[in-house]
Amino acid sequence: MNEVSTRPGATALSTDLLSKLKTGIAESRASTVIAGGKPLLRMLRDSQWVYGQRDDAVQENSSWAINPLSIAHGWCAWTNHEGGTKNTLVGEVMWPVHEPKPPRPAPVDNWPFTEQRMFELRCMDGDDQGTEVVYKISSVGGMRAVDELLSQLQVQLGENPNYPCPVVQLMTDSYQHTKWGKIYVPIFDIVDWSTMDGRLDSEDNPTATNGAAAAPAPTPAPAPAPTPRPRGRPPAQPAAQAQPAPQPAPAPVTPEPTARRRPIRR
């Protein structure tokens, strides 16, 4: 039994218990991620991005800003029934990514825990502008996509921390599985970066490309200098083409003399 239950007549908290309670509340709030009832963003088996209980389709080419303070890591446990039985979430432990990952919990009814990551997004344009969603993923392909996103975020926080929010477009890729056939995987294509209050780097710094200044155009290479002619004997001129020797004129043809007829004597 705890201390409170053994003191039903207590009207005030002891100093020691009050200190423990305050510390416990602070630690609990710091280590617990609350999605705040935001709709769940997910990718269907046919590669379409949807969110919410009605599976509202995400508008194509819309941009979504990720809140870096909402990124969390931890564990989740799902049932894995055979056949058409619907699987359910039976356990989840998530801590902010700026804190150490929580220890892996023991299985729930023999269903093991696997790693999971999550974060919140806010749509920046289009029909869904202003919509806030939460994304959770534990699949191998999804974890790789989030890991690539975090890799780019690490670089951004070191080079341009004033714009810490990745602005992404929700894309997909696929590969052929030997057993399950064509498998789609998510891709978070970073198209911009924003401040925590939603100002885009590309608008504040028009010369920026994906949060980095555009590289200057390369300077054209100078024309090569003419090669100096070596001093000394002048360059040899190409030999004139030999003319054919004149042929001798044909000798004039002397006409043969005409034979005279002798008169016939009678």
C-alpha cells in the first residue's frame, strides 16, 4: 500500500512527499509525448497518403512542416494474427528524441516490442493548409525514411539552426518483395526549411535553395592564348603542286604526193 492510502485522515502533504510528487510530475511530463488528439497520418498499401479516421487523402505536392520538438523515439507492440483478424496496438512507450531512448519493455501477452519513431506535421499550403497530424512508424522502410530525415536535420541544425523545421512533400518509393510482392515505402522529400513560427527560408532568403545559399555561376574559362611561333628559320611553306611536263607537239603530217598518170600512147 502507498503512503497516501495508509493515511486516510491526512489533510496536508508532508514536505518530503510534496517534493517527490513535484519531481515525479516534472519527470513524467518531460518523458511523455502526448499527440494531443491530432489525426494520424499514414500511407496505405497502395501508396496513397491519408490522415484521420475517414482516411482523407493528402493533396498531391502539398508541403508539410515537421516540428522538431515533437520527434520521439521508443517502442510499440502490435498483435500479429494470421488471416483477416485485425491487429491492434497493445503497448507503446515513447520519449522525446532529445532524451535517451527508453529501455525496451517486456512483451505484452507474448507480443514483442519493436522500435518506433514519431513526429507531428503541419500543412503549409493547399486544401489541407493548417491541418496538424501525427506520424508514427515502426516498419523497416519507414524507419529508414525517418532516419534519412533525421540525418539531414542534424546537418541543418549545425549549419542554419534558425530554420530548424524540415518542410517536406510526402512521396513514396517501392521495391519487389520475394513473398509479398510490390512493397511501398515512404519518402520525406525536403523542399524547404522554416522557423518554429512558420517563416520559410526560401521566402526570407530568396537566393536559398533547400535552406542553403545558391552556388554562384561558374566563371567561364579564358580563351587559350595563341601559341608563339618559334624563332629561327621561317616555317616551311607547303610545296607547290608539281605541274605535269608539257607534251611535245605532234609532228606535222606531210601529205603523200599524188601519183601522176602517164599519157597512153596510141
